[in-house]
Amino acid sequence: MKVENISYRINSRILFNNISFDTSNSGLTLITGKNGSGKSTLLKVLLGIVQPYSGSLISEEKVSYVPDSSDNYFIGLSPNLLFGFLQKQFFIETNLFEERLRELREQFYLNEKLMTQTIQSLSLGEKKKVMLIAAFLLDSDLYVMDEPLSGLDQISVENLLQLMEQKINLGKRFIIVSHERQEILPTVDQIISL
């Protein structure tokens, strides 16, 4: 993804101005800033969910998105239904899908009981695990994640960071918003401060 001079404003308030970066040579891009600085909005601009005030971005990659909260996404679905939907929507071969899902459920400790509950009824950490598994099931080129470590237990944080490192070694890229700089910093290639 190549981002050139992206700016965004709400009425007369400028959230960010002339942001430029390129992920082609970066395994992990970290976006930081104070609360309300526009980090999550920048991710939504990068995903095409909202339009920038000015600037351009070029992306031809398969992208997976992990929102900060899943409350507005997939209300009423169970993880089983969500994952099954993704398999059908993205034409993932059944054996490959089942193997990926088994591995990811083991890494994030998502047990069978949780697979049948509604996502809405899960704890923050469990919701985050569901969203991470959904993203990694798609085996995308670029992963865009808003606060992926929030709500996770320490073992899941370690497993996520290890999985990210494995994906980066395979040529995958990440754009992450996180306040957990110390956890992520050792693997960061570039930092965008808002």
C-alpha cells in the first residue's frame, strides 16, 4: 500500500494532514498518537470505509481488517457461523480451511463452547480472538489492525506477535494502531505518529 499526502478533517477540524508512507518494504507499520488523534479514522481511510479530504492511496492487495471492537460487526453471529461465512465467501478449500481454523483456535485458545455463542455475548478478549482468527483465516497480503493486543491475555499476546513475525517472514505486511508500543516495538519497521 502506498499512501501519499492523505489528509482528513471533520468540518474545520483537521485530524491528520499530509500523511505519506509505503508498506512495500515494511513488514510492520505502527500508527501511534493520543486518543482522538485520528488513528482509527486513518485505518478507515486506508480501507476505503471513509474518504480522505485530500491525498491518494494505491493498494492492490488482499486486505484483512481487525477492528478495535467487534460490537458493530457480526451482531448475533456465532464464531462458527462467521468462520463458515468467510470460507464460502472467499472460496477457501475445506481441508485448508479446517487446518487453518484448528491451528488458529489452538493459538488463541478459542474452545468449542465459545464457537457456538454469539460474538456479542463474548468478553472483549474473546471477541478480539474471534476477529484475529477471522483475519488470519483469509491469509491476506496486508493485515490492518486497530489495537490488536487490547483485551488479550499475555499468552495470546505472545502467540499473536509470534504469528505476525511468521507472516512477515513470508512477505506479509501489517499496519497496526497500538498503545502497546513496548510489546510491538521490537518488530516495527516504521512508525507513523499522529
